[in-house]
Amino acid sequence: MGKNGRGGQEGQELYSRAMGQGTRRLDVDTQWLKEFGVIAAKDNLTPDQYPKLENSRKKKSSRSASRLPHSRASFSTKRG
């Protein structure tokens, strides 16, 4: 186990289970997530597919964010 207790495989598995989150580490089991209806990307995608999926998500989210209307707080209002 690493200095901080999470660096090793066992520490990472304990941490991810305690937090209820999967991990990208290929040497840590994430099959337990299926109990909660979640399939970890590393269990469903090849290492080559994962970066392609991440990049396509980033492109979609940046396009969506650019279409959002500006917040009302960003406009000054005059009261008088």
C-alpha cells in the first residue's frame, strides 16, 4: 500500500467502495458497481476506445455550454 493509503491496489479498492465510485485503474475490481446499475467504462470499453469516448463527450458538452443563455446575474439592472 502506498504512503497515503490509497496508492496501492487494495487501498484504491477500499477507497472506491467506501466512496461508492468506480476507478479507472485496470487492476482494481469494479464489478460490484453492477449491483447499483452501473457498468464501469473500463469493464465495457477497450483501452483504445475510452479516450475516444471521453473526447466526444467533451466536444458535445462544450457545444451545449456555448448555446446556454447568459445568466441574469451577468446583466446589470438599474433601479430608480
